[in-house]
Amino acid sequence: MADQTIAKYLNELTILTMLRVQGQASRIEIARHLSVTPATVTRLVNNLIEQRLVQDIELPNAGRQANREPGRPATSVALNASGAFFFGVEVGVDILRFALLDLAATVVEASEIPFHNQMSPEQVAGEIAEQVNRLKANPTYNERLKGIGIAFPGIVRSDGFVVNLPIVGWRNIDFPGLLSELIDLPFFIENDANAGAFGCVYNDPSLPNSCSLFLKLDAGCGGAVVVDGRLLRGANGTAGEFGHLRLSNGGPQCGCGNRGCLESRIGLGAIAQQFLGAHTLSDIELAHLPKRIVEAARSNDARAIETMDSFVHWLVLGLVSLVNLYNPSIVLLGGPVATLAEANIDKISQGVRDGIVTGIPAPTVMLSTLGSYEGAIGAASIAHHHVFDISRVGIIAAR
């Protein structure tokens, strides 16, 4: 009986993943995908309908089909997008961003509030709990809110323990312990670059996912690799600190204490220092600086052009090393500094092609598809993945 229950559960996850990735399908198509009988699919689908996770969609102008009961209209099975919801939170340098996804991984709503570096972990946990309670008070979401994802800008262990967030001054914070006292839903804590990388791949099944590399270009410079739809986490879940790839022995001092790190060359602070000669901007002004530089460069401002050229030079050096190491099919660039990358995407792509080892296929270099809410959307996607995606079963088995 236990084996039958597990098989049923896995088949239901497979159906939900199939419908999310491929769109609606007939029962016959589902049976072929699962390699089970149509009768088994009928039982599985009926159970998912009872859970309000899928629904029958009547096909317009469908003629008589084989394997269909007389008088029964032709239907396809589709996700019931409003059958479940997932809440994502990104703790940014100066802002908290929120995104709510439905079962189809579509953004239902998004919002943001100012985040001050002086906010304590307890205050942030309280704000997240307040947002969750707001959603639970809404009848549309109440019983259908299934999970929460939180993304932090720093080193986070695989169990959600916050090791170091240098940008906001947090170290060794048991954030799961804080949050578990305030909410009664499953939650998943992740590094913001991991969340952004996973969200890009998870929310756009058309992107190749055999190996994707993501670089979040912000005040810091985090990164992540997604292999076959799963994050490459390392032994303790802290893999992807690409910003601390050492490119030289000298240069500006990085926030980690070393010199020559990629982050110390292409982070927002480094860009401000080169363009302005000093870093005296507020967090809000700093976030808008890349756009300001692009506009100045288009007006032939020499300092702006020099700043962009330096950014491209160091970014390409970093990407060449990362592509040589991971052999990704796609490189995704996100974060506010991606505005500079967008204006120079051809130069960056060409620089990577010219710099990587001969014989390694050059990846496609493109911007993140999720925009400014990529961290929150990615965090919500991770929660969705843990609750309803079949690929996470392999992660559990690996443990």
C-alpha cells in the first residue's frame, strides 16, 4: 500500500509539472507521458480536480474522438492556476520586494517597501509575517497559500541559516528559528542570486536548462549555476560566490577583505567610485547610477565611456573563467547593474567567445527575463518547486 501511495504521489507531481511546462494536455497524452493506463490517469486527474489543482477544459469544435465515451465532450486537462499560491520575498540593500505566484508560476501581484540597514532580523521576520497574514486574510489566498520563499543578499546555508550578509551587517542569524515562531507555512530560505537564477529557468521552460549560469550584478556580485533544473549548491549550500573570483593580486579592496575580486571591479560601489571619483551616493541614487552612466555615454561623456569600458573588461574576464569552468549553454545577467550590460551585450558576448578555451561552445549571453523582482519571483519559484515540482524528488533522494 505504501508503494502504491508513493507511486500515486509521484504521478500526480509529474502531471502537475507536465501541465506547467507544456500546457494543457489530453488524458491520452498524460497516459503516454506517465506510461500508465487511461484508467489510472482518470483516477489521478479526478483526485487532482478534487484538490482544485487541475481542471477540465472543454475543447471547442472537437469532433468525435477515439477512446472517448459516447456523448462525453472532448476535454483537455489544465492547471487550475488559482488552486495554489506561493509568496516570495527578497531582502535587498534598501528595499523589501514581494511577489505572489499562482500554480502556473505566473506573477499575481508584486510590491515593495523601503528596507533600512538598521532593521534587525527580528523586524524583517515580523514584516514578512505581516505580509503573510495579509494574504491569509484574503479569501482568495487563505487556504491556498502553500509556501514561502525568502532570498537574502549573502551567504546562506542549505538549511536556511544566514551566515553572512555584509551589505546589511548580519552574521550568524538563525532566521529559520525566528520565522518559524511567526508563521505556520513551509518556508525556504535562499541566497538571492540562487533565487534569481532558479526563477529565470523555472519560469521560462523555453530556456535551455542543462546548464545555466546566472550573475547578479548589484552592490555585491553573486552568482549561481542551474544544472538540469536544479541549483548547484556545493557541500553546505554556499556555492556561487562568483563576486569573489580573484582576477588580480592588487586593485580595490573588496568587502570580503581581499583585493582583486570581481565584485570590487564591477559592483555598484566600484562603478560609482570610477564614474564619480568618490562613493557618496545614497542607496536610491546608487541604484539609478547605471542608467545615468548609459545616458551619459550616449552623449559621448568620456568618463561614462571609460567607466563602461572598464566594466565590460572586468565582467568579460570573470565570465571567461566561469564559462571555462562550468560550460553553460546560457549566461543570464541580472540586477541593477545589468543596465550597463544591456548597453554592451554584443561586446560582452564577443569578449566571452574570444576569451574562452578553443573548443568550448560559446554560451548565449542575455539579460534576466524577470526584471527588478527577480529575487522575489525566484524565491517564490523555489517554494513552488519544493511543493509541486517532480524534479525536487531527485533532490530528496540524493539526501
